[in-house]
Amino acid sequence: MADEVTPFDLSKLNRTQLYVAEVLTKKLQHEGLNPDLFVPLAFHESGLRPNAEGPEIQSGQFKGQKAQGLFQYVPDVAKEKGITDPLDFDQNMNGAIKDFKAHIQNPKIGLDSSKLLSAWNAGPHNSYITKDDLTGLPDETLKYLKNMHDRVGGELPSPIVNTSVNDSRVETTQAPPPFSGLTPQQAITQGLIGAKTGAELGLGAQAALGSKHYIESLFAPDSPASLQRYANKQLGDKYLNVPLKELEKLTDRTIVAQHDVQEAIKDIHGRPTYPNFTRVQNPSGIGYKQVPVVDPVAQGIAPTGMSPRIDISKYEVAPGFRGTVQKTVQGALPILKGMARTAGSALGGAGVLMSAEDAIERLRDKDYTGGGLSALGAGLGGLATAGVAGLLAPEIATAAGVGALGAGLYNAGRDLYRMSPDERQQLLDKTKANLQSIIPDSFK
């Protein structure tokens, strides 16, 4: 290494050094690493001379060896790294780049350039990395860090080209910040897909539940949908649909079977009333006695009157043309709802697939937060869609659908948040143009 620490200056390099710097810069950029940090590091180590050799080490683990090559590997370390010849330009450069990327992948180092350089000089288990204790570093490493600050002319640059860890050329086990990862165009696309998928999952879940209820009304006699159809039939054409909850409230009954519906209808129309006691002849044939009325029909007791009718006039079909329209709509509405819900239920499955695809794309781009949200949306959408088969309670399926919608909308919000004002304006202008393109000229 050079004895005097001066800022790295390309204009002061000779032809050979410039060639080495150019080759190294291209290689670093290809690997996603920042030449502004690692080219000065190579200059600090060897003066950008691939054949450089340091003085013989006088003590310690590597006593008697010399640091060699562009990044000054001692032979024993070079052998551990798979470098058979430290003086070979390519081997030495590639070995160092592999080390740099390994340090970046260490969650205790990441993109902290000071910690990365301390690991390069004193190993990845030094006190600065393991305990955040800078004072525990050897004096040699502290001096090395100071010299590198001087070498780059001040603050250490980021170790990678793209200051987002999402750069695909530098793999990292660290999760990126929530709003990192995608280009503006990708953010627009993925944001709209996320919102669309979330909406489809939410609507699909509701439609699927509607389809389930319609099927139950046909094949499950004691299901709420089937009991509703039965109550409508028992009330007759004079009335529109009276909701089961309303029947329960009016008659103070709990309706769970067709028998309960029958009793509720009797309450509405009015029931025969009977005396509590009746007079019957004694078995001896002499005289009479009073007995309670338990089963008036079996006991042959005539009704004494009728209980008050329960008013459901607000559900009566209106007279004339209005009533005809009401009955037509009432007859067609279940069919239309069934068709719409059956068609809409397919959106649940489609939404799950789109969320899964979105999750894969985001994880591929190292957007772990967004990928996790999309994966969560896909899982919730799957639960919502499972409601069609009756595998989940309607409340759970509905909550899952709403959760899937929320996951999609949150992802869209994340992507929009990270756009610059100009990019948001571009998105707004593009949206307006698309809307205008579908509006007929006569309405413009």
C-alpha cells in the first residue's frame, strides 16, 4: 500500500493504472458494485498494480508471507478463496468481488461501507460488526478506515451501484425498505394489477357467497336461502319477499326449519283461540267436571275466536301496473342475481392467480414486502373462494375477501407513494387519456 494517503485521482494515473481501473470498473458495474468505493480501495491496496507484492509479514498467523496482487491476498487466504495465483489479475479481482458481495449479504453489514471495509481488513467477526463497538477494533483497522475516508475524499460511497438493495446483481438476504424495488413503470403496472386483483377478490368473494346461497336454496331444505323461498311461497303472491329476520322479529320465533316457518305464517294470519278448560261428563255418566284443554282438535273443542293478525301490509304487492312491475322484478331478480353471482365467483380464482403472479414478480425483484402482501392477498383470496364450496363460514370468507382487497390496495399505495411528483402526474395524465378514449364523441 502507498505510504502517503492522498485522495484517489484518475488524472494522476499512468497508462497501465488507467487500463486496470477501466477493466475493474466495468467488472464492478456488471456485478452491481460501486466503482467509486472499490477502485479507490484497489488503488489503496496495490496502487492498481496486479503484480504488486507487499513486504514480508513479520509476525502473526501469516508470518513469512507477502500480500500479493491487485487486492493484496496473502497466499494462505487466497488458497481458501479458491485463488490459485494471487498475481493473476482476473483471479484476484474476481475473488475480491466475491468477498465484497458476501459481506453485503451479511445482515450485520449490509450496505454499511465502514463495516464492510472493517470486515475486509479485520475479518467479518470483529467487534464493530458483532457488537457495533468501533473502539474494539485493532489500531491497524481504525487507521485503515481513516485512510480509506481520506482516499475517497470524505464520506464513503455506497458499496453498490443502485443504492437500493433491490439491485438484482447483488443478492442479499436483507429485506428491502417497504418502498424500494421497482422502476416507475413497474410501479404503475404492479400497482394497478394489485388494485385490480384486490377488487376482484373482494367482489369475487361476495359473488361466490351469493352463488353458494342460491345453490343452497335449491338443494338444502333447512338452509337460510331455502327457508326464505319456502316462506315466500307460504305467504303467497299477495306479498313480496318478507325477510326471515323480519318474520322472526314479528312472531318472536327462531326459524331454523320449515315447521318454524309454518308456525310463523299461522301467527301472521291469526290462529284460532280456544278456552283453557272445557266441561266433560264423568265416567259414571252422572254429572260433569272441568278438564284443561290440551289438544283442542283431539278433544273436539270448537274455537272461540281468532288471535289478532300481524300487520305485514308494507310487504303487500301494490295494485295495478305497479304491482305487476313489482312481481316481475321480484321474479327476475333472483335469476339475475344468481347469474351475476355465478359469473362473478370466477373472479375469486382469477384474482388468486393474479396475486400469486404479482407476488412472484415482486419477490423476483427483491421487493419482499410487496411480495409478502401479494402472497397474503392470494391466500386470503383462496379462503374467500373456498366459501363457494361451503368449506368456510360466510363471515370468514367475507373477511378474507375484504382482507385480500386491502392487501392489493395497500400494495398499490406503496407503489404510488414511491413515485416522484412528475411520475404521478404522468400516471394521472395517462389515466385521463385512457378514460377519454372510451367516452363517445357525442358525450365529450
